[in-house]
Amino acid sequence: MSILIDERTRLAVQGITGRDGSFHATQMMEYGTRVVAGVVPGKGGTTFAGPRDQRVPIFNSMDEAVRESGANTSVVYVPPAFAAQAIMEAADAGVGLVVAITEGVPVLDMARVHAFMRDKGVRLVGPNCPGLISPGKCKVGILPGQIVAPGPVGVISRSGTLTYEAVYHLTNAQLGQTTCVGIGGDPLVGTSFVDCLEAFSNDPETRAIVIIGEIGGTDEQEAARFVKEHIEVPVVGFVAGQTAPPGRRMGHAGAIISGGSGTAAEKIRAFEDAGIAVARRPAEIAQMIGSALRH
Amino acid sequence: MDIHEYQAREIFRRAGIPVPPGEVASTSAEVRQIADGLGGAVVVKAQVHAGGRGKAGGVKLAKSPAEAGSHAAEILGMRIKGLTVERVLVTPAEDIVSEAYLGVLIDRANHAPLFIASRAGGIDIEEVARKTPEKVRRLHVDPRYGLLPHQAYWIADFLYDDPSHIQQGARIVGQLWRAFREAGASMAEINPLIVTPRGEVKAIDAKVSIDDNELFRKPDIAKYRDTSSEPAAERQAREAGLSYVKLDGDVGCCVNGAGLAMATMDLVHHYGAEPANFLDIGGSSNPDKVVTALQIITSDPSVKVILFNIFGGITRCDDVANGIVEATRRIQIDIPIVIRLTGTNEQLALRILEDAGFTAYTSMDEVVKEAVGLTRAA
């Protein structure tokens, strides 16, 4: 099994004609994701040319896309100024999951969006995230399909390439994945580590979990508490940013130690207190998962 | 983005918050003139992007224009937490009956703006909140409705006993919310919010941080950026769309992705050296970006070795390898470069790099050990 996305996912791509949207729509289709609609205001009635002569109908609005194509998930590649409204439009149109790849969305916009999504009962992953992949079934976002393989490990992370690094080691060690979720590097993200842990705990095929955290916020500490109380499979953690200076933003908008809180040390301590095995180096993640699964 | 106190005062004033008069100056003669114009005692305050200005001697009371001038002469050019003071703010010294704290910031865990208020003003609010939580009132603003009038009153009622102070305070809470929203702030704080002997409630300090993601739609606020307080390399990186933070070590790091960049820094530390920087070159294999990154890294004289750590996912390793080879042909680099590439087409990439005379690795641990060793040899 897998979480959040699988072979039943019918995807609408918001911003399918843009540079990133068109490139990744093609990549997702090549991976086997069922891309059933594109949404670009003003371009309704045209089509997007995907790989192997597949044509995807483009609609002016998400509402039309959902009604005409039966999309149940959307992915957002629109620029930051329009991302908040695109996410809310998707939720209003009736999809169950919205994945926002866009980086640079203002935090105050996102505060409103999160309240809106809670009211609608629609799950948001991101923004500023690489998306998700359920190996062999479906990929939504920008994760590279060739580095994953189906298997028993659930992966959740706030980062992009660091996730790929960890997943690549897992795959090379014959440790495939149920689903890999990049929750995003922003201060306010729709889906937290805890949300993903809860989903993995209901997936019998996920037999081990990797959590890749970083400095800033308290999502890792909350994840640690949840693992201690609810997770029975082995969990391996990693926290990036032990050498990051306080008060400086390290690339991701949310990766900042503020007022002395959000340090890597406190997150590692929280993981260890919860019985999570903490990898000191990225390469150790796959080794530790491997030995946990052999026991 | 951090802005100066005098700029934060402008934002406050536009939102209607009572702020005492004051002007900014960059010479001691100007300061004397401003103090003369204000009349009476004044406060001369260093304008730098650093906390703890008072403790560092950057905030001084002057009883006369001449004294203001001599304080300014001391403060201007002073270094506070590594930053040179180039401007001072001159404001009238206020008589203070009481000091309170009022701030609003983004609460990550609750996905909402959070007001924090305390009767204990002029102090470190985080410490007050930790040690005496009963002295702090907290209120989450529901982003769907904004701050409601009764909520502003509820905060002011916690700060004051006198009905007139409560009324003025409630108005200021509402105005601070407006300032926060209109500026696209991630934090706005009045510390202290004072009551004067005449019973007026006023903001005698102003601190605002701006959400970088707001700048594209707030040109008036974007103009507040003070590039003089930003190291040249960080400015060059920002203008090139790269994310760079200078650190104190000697291993220059060039990595794709913020998380992997932090993990690389940590691994350098793990193997016994220190990173010279955080640098995320992003997902592109464009040689122009690599050239800029190399220029930025080598502008730091303490860098002894350059370490590339690239994970090729969507961007293929061979493309990145070609970008690095091309970039190093365009500019002269006199220190060793070690490169690690892994992911899609890594074998092809290794051949490209080896043909160009580079030592290339696929293991992150191996390349970091090599880089650390080279700092000892240098």
C-alpha cells in the first residue's frame, strides 16, 4: 500500500503550460501518473501534448476540470503571487488533496489558506515542497522517479535533494519505499510530520519510517511525541543544520533558529528521547533502516 | 528581511501608532542640529540590524545638543555584533510611568499570527514568557476574520488598569495589526510601549521584520533594504538568486538544495573541519550560476578548498558536470576543488570530470573527508 497517492490518483496540473508545469507534467506522465487535466485560465479548450502522443485537456477553472475529468488531486506550479488562490480554488472544486510545489508564497497568504483548507477538509502538502511519490504507482510533484523503488519504507522530509540522497541509498540497499513525502521547507506547511506518521501508521505495508528534519520550528519535536505514543515500526531520524548559526535563514524560508529555539540539538534530543534512532550522517540512514528491518 | 528602527517607525506612523518625533542622521553635526530642533533631552540610538544595542553602548541619553553631538561621534562608526553603525536616530527623551511589551509574530505550530503582550516591558520577552508565563497574554488571530475589536480590548485590558490607558492601548493593538499586515511582516514589536506622566500611551521603540516572500508585491517596503549592512558576497548571491550565508570555517561548500547543503556543512564538522559557508545553487546546471557561486565562495579569503556536493535527480549529473567544467574554464581558481556527484547518469559525469582533470567522487563521506584533509595540507 501507500499513503496519500496511488494508482487511483487522477491528477489535475494547475499551471500546466508554464516552464515547470509543462516539464513536470511530462515527467509525471512518463512515470505513469494519470494526469487527467491541466488548468490555465484563458487556455480552456486547448490540450497539452504529453509523452507518447497523449493529450491532456486544458480547462479554464479547477471546477470545470474536476467536473469534466474526474480529477481527485491537484498539483500547483503557478507563481507565488497566484499560488494561494490556486490552492483554494482546487479545494473549492472538490479534490481531496492539493500539492503545492511553488516556492516563495507569502506567509500571511498561507495562514489564510490553511484556515480555508481546514474548513473545507482538504489536505494540502506544501507549499515549497518536492511533492510525493508512491513508487511504481504514482508521482505528484518533482521527485525524480528513477531513484525510488517499491518496498517497505515510508519517508517524510522537509527537504528536496537531501531526501533524494537518503532515498537513493535506501534503493541501492534494496530497501524500497511505500511513499516518500516532501512536506516542504516553509514555516507554514499544510501537512506536518505528524499527519504523515498517522497515515503511515494505518498502512500495514509500511514496516519502517525515515524522518528527515532540519532546524526551525517544532515539527520534529511533535513528531517525536507522536512516534513515542503511536508508532510501532522502527523509525530512523536525521536532522540537518547542526552547524547552522542562529538567526540566519538557511535557504528554506522555515530553516531558521529563532530566539534560541528550533536548533538541531534540541530536535535530535527529542528524537532520542522518543526512542528514534538518529543517523549522524546521511549514509547511515539506509544502514540503520536495513539493520532495523533485519531484526 | 530586517529593517531599521527608523524605518519601522515610519511603518508604525503610517498605521496611526503614536510614535514620538525623531530624525535620522549620519554625522555628529546633523545630530546636534536635530537635538537643537527637538529641544530638551534627547536619546541617540544606533541604527543597526542587531539586538542588544543598549548593552553595547549604542543607545545614549543626552541633556543638551552638544552632548547629543558628542554621543553621536562615539556611536557613529562603532561596531555592534560585527556591524558598523552608519546612522543614528535622534528622538526626544520621554518621561516614563510604566513600560509594557506588545508584539505580533507568526506562530508556526498554529498556522496563525500570534499577539503577545506583557506588563513587563523593555526586557527580553522570551525570558519573561519562559519564567513567568502568567505575566504574558497570548492571542491567536484567526486569519479569516483578522483581529476583532474585542480581542484588541482584551489584550489592552491585560496591560492597563486605567480606562483611558486601556482605550488607547486597544487602539494601538489594532494599529499594530494593521502595520503588521500592510508591511507584510513576519514580526512587529513595540518594546517598550510606555505611559507618560500626562497619561499618553506611546511606542518609543519599533522593531519589524519583513517576510522576504512579500517583497515582490511591496515595493515601498523592499526599498528599506540596507545593502550597506549586508556583506558584499551575500548581496551578490541574493542578486544572482543564490542562497548564501557566510560562516567561519575554511571549507567552501557548493551544494544543490538547502537540506543537502546543511547536511554537507554538518558532515564537514563531523570529520573535523568547519564549513566556510552555506550555499544552495539550486536545481540548474547553468555554468553562469556555477561561475557566480565560485566567485562568491572564493571572495572569502579563509576558504582553502572548494567542495561540490551535487545530487542529480531531475537535473542529470552529466549536465552538472559539464557546467562545472565550463565554469572552471572561465575563471581562474587557485585552490583545490573536490567534487561529488551522485544520482542520474553519475558514471557519465565522473568520466567528464576525470577527463577534465578533476578528482570526482560518488560518496558524500569520501569527498568530505578528502576536503577536510586538504584544509590541513594547505
